[in-house]
Amino acid sequence: MDLDLQPPKQAIARPRQVTSRLRILLLLILFSLLLVPLFLRPTVTSTEAHTATDEALKPPPVPEIRKEIINGTIAQGDTATALLNNYFSAAEIHELGQQCKPVFPLSKLSAGQPYRLCLSNDHFERFEYDIDRDEQLIISRDADSFAIEKVPIPYTTETVRVRGTIDSSLFEAVTGAGESDVLAMNLADIFAWDVDFILDIRQGDSFQALVEKRYRDGQPSGYGRILAAEFTNQGTTFQAFLFQDGNRRPDYYDASGQSLRKAFLKAPLSFSRISSGFTMHRFHPITKTWKAHPAIDYAAPPGTPIKSVGDGVIIKKGFTRGNGNFVKIRHNSSYETLYLHMKGFAKGIGNGKRVAQGQTIGYVGSTGLATGPHLCFRMYKNGSPVNPSKVKAAAAQPVTKANLAEFNTLAETLMAQLNDQPKVKVASAQPADKKAQ
């Protein structure tokens, strides 16, 4: 039997082919493993990578706080609820009202007074209300509680000298000098015990004053104190120097230290005209009869404030057909005054109420038997009518001996400024004393 002892060539070569293919496959896998990291590597530099890391670590920007200030004026009928109901609940406003009572009751918000509402991102931050020319109420909120305080209004002041000569009235002389009529009223109040600015004024009379002009947030804001003043009336010169004598309230004294304040003002109106004088025989324009007129009639525009000429107690307030609206005041055991034909009464005026000298008690009108708006003013001593313009009232206490030297030094300094210096600037954040204006 023939045997073929040589195996087929293909059978011998197959293992080599498998090995080669495995090698190639392994090389491809190894090469792929080497190339993959290159393709997966980030396409940024090391600096860029570091910057990106820093940006990622930065905190988000803080949102900008939006501040808003709303300036306004209290309108007739405005209440704290109406002003604040967009920011607080009714319960919170009630609680705020309770906390404000010991400082300044919110029920006393007055029409015409300015206020500022400060907001932060439309949320309440602060409420400022001008109580008067000198003080303001501040309400702020911290977390869930209110902070309430009454503080002086921050003013800066400039002391200036104002001069003028009267042609027809003090009012026109002051406004003619470029000043406000408020200054005329303040000057009239200082000399109201010695000069009747309705009866006594003459052409050629003159005045000068050292007065503080106020500025608030850089803007003019009225007048502060009148530090010294001089008024020449019919050849007689009256002087006034503001001085605080010990614990007394600041007041005005003449050059010798005598008080300008007296028991009665010379007139119950600041500016007006006499329409009918004191007489015991006058023809009445309405009743058409001759009768006594133991009074002085002051003609003035309706609504002109009427002031009590002295401290006292209201013993009668009412209305009669002849007198119209009237008020009667007892000043002491001897003197009483009567004010007739009022348009209306001032707030708080009533029987038994005490009134201070210069306090507004009512307003000029034409109620009762009156041909036009005027005040009929009468004064009685021990029950009998007296001519108010002839009453010589006693002065208040002079400067005490203990403080007279200090007063004399101050008066000399103010007089030098009044006569020599046209302007003296004084920076101040303190409010003027209300009673000394």
C-alpha cells in the first residue's frame, strides 16, 4: 500500500497565518489605546483651564439694591393707614400706632406738613414726618420691630442783617427788602407789646434785624431765630435782644435788660386796618341808630388769624344774632377781652380752656350784625369797658442780677453786628427755639 507521508502544504501554513493576524490585531488595539487619550484631551491651555476653575469658584454677583425716596405732603384726610397700607398689614399699622403714642401720636398728622417715605427694593425702610419747623418724627424698621424717635430737623444757618424803611407798612417794607412776609410777622411779634402795627406805623419808620436764614439739604428753608432787632417808630427806637436768663425760656429784652413781654399785646391782629375806633357815640351802619361803640374794629380779609392778647381762660364761647361767633377770655382778676364776628374757632378752643398770649383762637369773619369781614375787639377792666389802645400793661420780669453781666456782653456784641457787619455766617444743626421766633 502506497502511503503519502507529506502533509498538505495548506495544513502546515494555517497556524502561522493566525498568529500574524493576532499580532496585527494586538498592535491595532495597542495603537488605539495610545491615540484615544489624545482625542479625549481638553482643547484648552493650562492658563485657560486655571481661569475656568477660578470663574467656577467665584460667588454669584450680589443683586443691586434699588433705593427710592418718595417726597410728599400730608393731604386733608390722610392717615397713617392710607400712607403705609402698601407696606404693612392693618395689624402692623395698629401696633405701630400704639408704639408711636408716647413719642408722637400718628393721629396728629397735619395737612400741609411734608414727609419722606424711603423704600429699599419697594419695601419700607424709613418714614420721616416734619412735626413742625423744628422737629421731625422718624420711623424705621429693623427685622420685625419698629424704631421710633423724635429728633431736631438738621438745619444749617446763615446769620444776615436785614434793613428797611417803611413807606406804608412793615409788611411791604420787609417784602420790598427781598424777604418773606414771615419775617415781617416775626418782627411784629417781637415788638407787639410796644408798637401797634395797625395804629402806630408812620411813613419813615425803620427797622433792622439780625436773623438766621435756614437751609436744609442745601435749599432755603425759612427763618430761624431773630437774634437782635431794632425798630424806630415815630422817632422812638425800640431794641430787642434774644437772651436765655438761667432756666427761663429764651425771650427778648431791651438794652437795659427789661423784658419786652407785657401782660397784653397791643392788638389781636398782626396786620389790618382800623375800620371803627373806640367811642361812646357812633352811628351804627346796620341798626341806623346812635349808640356806644366801646370797642376797636379791625377790618381784615376773611380767615385772618385772631390772637388772644394775653394768657387766660375762655369763659364763654358761642354764637348770638348780634355778635356772631365770639370768644370771651378772663385774663386775671381785673381784665377780660371779647372777640366778635368770627368766621370760625381755632382747633381746641372751648369753654374752660386755657389760652396763651399770642395763641390763635379764631379767624376773622362777618357773622352776626356785620357789614363786612372784621374783628370787633373789646376789653373790660373790673366789668367796665376800657379803650384797649390806652391800657398800660405791666412788663414781665427783667434779666436777673445774676445774669445781667452776661446779658450786657451779649447785647453789646449783637449791637455791634447789627450796626457794622453786613453778614455773619454761622454753621449750625440746631433748631431755633419756637417760642423765641
